[in-house]
Amino acid sequence: MEILVCVRRVPDTSENEIELNAAGDDIERDDLVYSINEPDNYAVEEALQIVTRVGGNVTVATVGGEDDEQILRREMAMGANHGVLITDEAFGGSDGKGIATILKAYVQKGSYDLILTGVQAEDGGAQVGGMLAALLDYPLASLVNSIEVLDGKKLKISREIEGGNKEISEIDLPCVLSIQTGINEPRYVGMKGIRQVASIPIPTFGVSNLGLDPSAVGDAAAKVKRVDYFIPALGKGAEILHGSREENIDKVLELVAAKGGLK
Amino acid sequence: MARIFAYIVHKGGVVDDSAFELAAAARKIDPAASPTAILTGWGADLDAACSALRTSYAEVWKIANEGLVYPNAELIRKVLVKVLPSDSIVLVAHEHFGIDLAPGLSIKLNSAFVSDVLDIAGVEGTGLKVVRQEFGGQVSAHVRCDISSGAVITVRPGAFKPQDGAPLSGAVIDKSAEVGSLTAGRRYLETIVAEAGDVDITKHNILVSIGRGIQEKENVAIAQELADALGAAVSCSRPVVDAKWMEKSRQVGSSGKTVKPKLYLACGISGAFQHLAGIKGSPFLIAINKNPKAPIFQVADVGIVDDLLEFLPELTAKVHEMRTVAAK
């Protein structure tokens, strides 16, 4: 099975406190730690596990800039066969539909049976997978938390629905699946693994070799644009305890007792 | 202003709470709107759901077809593309069905798409300005959406308060005849209900709930020891389950359990809305987190900025100490 996994590099919120920049038009990016978007990493792991079971190749692709090569190499170190950087100045300012349009053009250059995305990016809208499927007229399933290959033509998949329940469906290939976190346990990638793939060339694609109309992507085509970032005016918010740890513990126990605990 | 529609999720003849929130969102986009509800399904359940919305919507479009008994997003997308006028604004709840339906619907309608909207900031010409959150709720963003050729908007459940205004008397209009062929590349087989698990966190009055801040599986014991001392149960947020540190049955949130404790100790939990959606009944919420900017502090009653791996064991020791003193 030929599998394409669309990935993104994002600020890692488990490593960063996100703050606004002085102008308020962006987050402060100077000291941010970036990593692969977490659900995308699960998607790559899932693709690798499918290929282990039924054979095939895994390609990871990202729409971005030079810095994004770093996550492609990380996923190649995990075992992805190919990395592809889709980059062009004309792509700047693309909205979700713009990114999906770019990915569609790349998908049509190849012959993929299955396309995976992460369910959502930290700064994204859980949208590109669904848009890409619609542009390609492929079936879609979002929030996928298990995949079983039935034959060369269809999969049996599970979607995460309310209350931890699972919705089981059959889906025809080729299709697009957006992968939910927790579907597997992504393998560890060490520095050694990344060094081993450091010199593998990563092909790039842009407007010309994808045959894209530049007016269909990028800022000019975007119907959806972020105007600014802001920190919302809070409700009353928590009463923050500023005492010593010992004082705070006493206060917590007082509150626990008052609420009927510690009987 | 374009006509506003809301696609309504319903089950067993009962409409989802989001139905009334979408009506409120429609009026916030356009106070003069006469929003239309669209429901798909079959039989008495569909009729009951349609009737329930007549007082909240100016019109209720009913699309009945045996092939739509189970809501398959691909089929419903095809139906909506047929029945919706061009340039419509379509609202859908941002939950598992909406995530499946909405992005592709926007492509097929050739309209703008914006997801998980928390608030409407205003309309300027063909620009609709909405509020979203990014980075797990640490920052909010204003997003401008060009609605000149319509829009599909998913709305965060719970973000819009249903309005009490004068009840409408919307007519139910049967659009079933407009349904074309119903074939999809994805076919529903069955629903597997979540396993109960060893501990029923929905039955506990006190929950010690842990998030990513617990850092590793071995540290779950730290929370368990505190829970044992307090006569509480340990619950958790999604990352803890994703990492396989606790069973899915311990997860609080929209994709986990809905709990109604009296006291909720959120330990190392950032406070993503999907987690908060699982906490009902307004428990007293104490949050412990290293990150002073964690969104959990916006909703907690009391917050402590500290390392839970140090704080919790000391708290547990103090509980034991108190019990020993009390026993003497």
C-alpha cells in the first residue's frame, strides 16, 4: 500500500508557554520549541505499522519552508521511506482550502492508496484532511482510532465518537483518514536515527512542478485570514494561592474538608 | 445578509443541546436572521426532533430517507449540497459529526470555512469576524472570513448561550423529495460502546484528575496515593490515555466520561475545552499546574502554581498526618 502522510511543524505547547508578541499580530515565536504536530506523528506511526503488515511505502509531505525539513527527517528516521517538501513563496498566507489545494496537486502527481493527516494542528482547524478528500472526491473519515486493512480495496476503521464509544465503518480506497492521538504508541526517535537520514535528499515541489495556478493558493485566494491574536478578558478566574507550599497545602485541605472530603 | 442554516444533530428523537446554541449563534451573526434548521433522518425520531425545534427556528427543513437513519457525513453532505441555496451560511456543531461533515461541505459549496468558533465579533461588509482559540486555549484569535460566497462554520458546543426570546412558530417543511442517490465510499457497520473499566469515575464525589503534567506512568501512583488518602478516585485527561498510562475508562472529556463530582483536583491538566466539557455540575475546582498561563486557571476556583510531583506527595503526607492526629 502506498501511503502519504501530510504532516506539519508546530510550536510544541507542552514545551512552551504561548505569549503574544508586542504588536499583538502573532504569538512570540523567538524562543519557541517546534516539533511535529502530535496527531501527525501518530499518523506516521500508523502508516508504518500498516506497511509492516501489508507491504508498501510511506511518504511524509509537508507544505512549508526550509525549517520544516527537520520534521520530515525526524519522520524518516522513524521509518518513512520518503520525505517531500512542498514549498513556494506563492503558498504564503494560504488558508485551509489553499493548503488542501496544494496537497491535492501533489497527490495527483503520484499514486497513493491511502492519505493520512493528523486530526488537528495546535493552531489549525481540523480541516485540511476533510477538504483534501472533498477536492479529490475520495471518501473521508475523521478522528480515526483504528485501521484494519481488509483487502486492496477497502479498510475497516473506527472513529472516536462521544463518550469514548467507537463508530465502526468500512471505507473504500483510495481515501483520506484524519488520525486521532492514542491510536498507537509512536516509536522513539534517537539522534542516531536522525543522523542516519541526514544526507538523504528531500525533493521539493512548488507551483511550477505541481502545475498549480498561483492565484488559487496563497494569500490572495484565502477567504479566511487571522486578523490578530489576543488574550481573552477572563471571567473571575481562579483565586491563585501565593503562600508557601506548606500554606497552600493547608489551604487545599481546608477547602477539601469544607467540600465534604476528609471525612 | 445571506440566509443562515443550522444542521442539527439528533438521536432517538431528541435534538442535541447544540441545536439551541446554533440558533443563538445565528442571531449573533445577524440579529434579523430567520435561521432555518435542517434535520436528516427517518421515521418518528426525525419527526419528534423536527417538532422540538419549531419554537427556536423560523423554519425547520426535514429530510427523511431510510438511507439516512445513521448519520453518515458523506451522504448528508451530498444532500445538503442539493438543498442549500448558494451563498448560504451553514452552522454545524464542532463535535465528531461536524468535524466529519463541515470541511468537505465547504469545498462542495465553494464557500469559506472556519472551525470551532467561540464567538462572533461582528460583520463588516462581506467579512464576518469570529473568535477562535489556538494552542490549547492559551491564546485567542480574531479570524476574518469572507462570506460573499457563503460560509460553513463549526461552532464550539457550550460557547453560545441559548436565548430565551419569544418562541417562534417555525413550519416544518419536507424537503425529502430533493434527496438524490445515496451511495457513499464509507459505510457504517456498528457502534462499539466503551468498556466500563475497573473504577467508575462518574460515581465519585472527589476526583484527583491528572494530565500531561504527571510526566510518566510511574508517577500515576503519586495521584493514586492522594486519592486513596482522600477516599477519591483518579481520573485523567486525554494525553494520559494516549500515552497508555491509564485506561480510557478514566478519561474525563467529550471523548471520555462525563463526571459530576463535588470536588475536582486538576493536577497538571492544561484545561483544553474537550476536557472541561466532561466536567458537569459545577464542582469546586482546584487546579495545580506549573504553567501560570494554563487555561485551567481561567475556570478553576482555586489555583496553585507548583510542581505537582512535589506538591501532591506532600499533600498526601499531610492528609495521613491529620488522620493520625484525629485517630489519637
